[in-house]
Amino acid sequence: MEKLKRLFNLFLTFFKIGLFTFGGGYAMIAVIEREIIEKKGWISHEEFLDVIAIAESTPGPLAVNSATYIGYKIAGIFGSLFATLGVVLPSFLIIFTISFFFDKFIHITWVSYAFKGIQACVVFLILNAGIKMQSKIKKTAFNLTLFILTLIALITLELLAVNFSSIFFILIGGLIGLIVYLIGYFKNKNTSDKNDNGGKR
Amino acid sequence: MLELLEIFLTFLKIGAVSFGGGYAMIPLVTDEVIAHGWMSYDQLMNFIAVAESTPGPIAINMATFIGATRGGVIISGFLGNILGALLATFGVVLPSFIIILVIATIIKGLLQFAGVKAFLNGLRPVVVGLITATGILLFITVILGVNTIYGEIKFDWLALIIFTVITVLYYTYKRITKKTLSPILLIIISAILGILLYGVI
């Protein structure tokens, strides 16, 4: 019974997220932050960043990938099934309905006005999500450098209309993390080796 | 029957290779749909405009719409529409569902390796940078109306008003109550503002 309740809860939460995800993947981050991290505490901020990275480096929409991952974490395979179903269902129902009177739909002007308003809000939501996450990660020189470099690189490339997938950014970031770790590891090893030798003499 | 299977397989393929979020997959879907002769280019472009503004990942929206339209041609009537939509949507979600499920099951084991942890440490600030940069870029494109440095400027001051209202609302509420407004509520407010402002002016 407890498990069933949890599955239903997952489904409902992700249904809500699916219903209010406008304008591509990053827009849903604000809604997920609110519903999953702040209200439910299902995952931590750090883990959510990992989920976004995984979602960006694997095929498929961010919303679906997050739902599958978080669903699994909360309630196993059935959890991921219910969460994914929940996040997909709203758009499925809406688009399926629209498909019957599509030609009329694109001429409803107030709908397009509403969407224009939502678009301006999405700008705020994504900016705010970025700022919020920035305040949550540790303020080390390493983190700040990578953050600022990514910021400058992506904005410059986009404005120059150069196509550079975000997967590469993520992979490069990961590799830099690995290299910095290895350098630190071998440095430590060297110094401890020297200390060992010093001890023997 | 075979034609319905073709819808499923085509979207399975799209779902398996659509890295890097929704917009990256648009050319892929366009190619497939035009090659199969499922829809005209104009019809598809009109729909993409709608898919961008309705909730939900664009991949799901496109699969549902194209599946419903094509299914209605194969088997006329509601049954054809729903079968086509279901098969296409199921196809586009399945690859990422399976991939994320596999990752979710092994990630705990992976996290025991210091190298994996170092890799994640490196990509986290990059992800935050990507999100913040996307927010800034959206501000530049949606509100300032600049797509690339090569294009012309189409400043949207109504979008700026909505953006400002939402920002002020969010931070004032936060300051007074120490709580944050739900993104869902902000989206609804901005939709109403959009109808009022764009409709009146």
C-alpha cells in the first residue's frame, strides 16, 4: 500500500512537471527544483546536477531522462515507469487533441499571446535556476573557473552561430575534473614516497 | 500493420540518436518525415512552431503529432490516430528510458571509484554554467531580439515588461515571506500578462 502510494505520488509529481515544461529542457529545471528537491526532498542539488549531465550526454529529452532516473531512485523500475509515464502523458494528451484541429489551432491569436508571455517567464526561470545552482555549489577556485569559462564559451559560440553540442562541454568538464584529481593524486604520492624514504634513512 | 510498425521503428531510431536536447533532433525528424512522405515541409514547420510553445519536450510533441497524423492515414478514424500517436511516442521514449535505467542501476557502484567522483566534480560547474548561459542567451534572443551577431535586432519591449514584472514579483515575495513563488504560478501569471499586453497593444 505504501509502495502504491509512492508510485502514484511519483506519477502525479511528474505529470505536473510535464504539464508545465515550456520551451525545452532547461525550463523544467525550475519546476523540478521546486517539486522534487525543495518540496519532496527526493534527491539533492548535487545529484540533480549529475542527472542533468547524464541526461545531456545520453539521447532523449531532459524531462524524460530525469523522470526515469529519479523514478528509479525513489521506487525502482516501477518508479521509473510511473514517473516517465507521468512526464510524457500531458504533452501526449495535449498534442493528440491539437492534432485534430491543428489548422484552426495555429490561428487562435490569444493562445499565441499567452505563449509569448510564457516565453518571457521561461527566460526568468532558467536564469534563476542557473543563479540558484551557482549559489549551491561550493565556491572553490576550480568550480568558479569552470563555471565562468563555460559561460563565456557557450555565449560566444552561440552568438557567432557556431554549433558546439553541450555534450562536449560536459565531457571536457569531466575530463578536467579527472586530470586535476590525478595531478593531485600523484603529487601526494610523490611527497609521501619521499617522506617514506626520508624515514628509512 | 507493417506501416504502423514503420512509425514505431522510425521514432525508435530518432529517440536513440537524438543527443543534446530537443532542438538538435528537429533536422533529424524533418529528414525522416520528408523521406517517408508523411507530411509536407510547410505542415511540419507550422507544427514545430506549435510544439515549441505547448508544454512538454519537443521530441514527445513531434512524435505524438506525426504519429497521430500518419496513423490516421493508415487506418482512418480515431483508432488510427491513437495507434499512430502511441507507437511513435513509445518509440521515441524507449531508447532513453532503457539507457537511463541502466545508468541508474549501476551509478551507485560507479560512485565508489574516486575517478568517477572526480569526473562528476568537473562536470557539475560546467552544467551550472550551461544553464546560466542558456538563460542569458534566451534573454538576448527573446527579449533583445538578437539571434546571432550577424542578424538584425528585434527588441521586444513587452517581453521585457513581463520579464521585469515576474522578476520583481519573485524577489519581492521572497523578501517578504522568505518563501519562493512556485514556477507554475509564475508561468500562469505570465500567460495572462501575455494575453493582456500583446492583445491590447
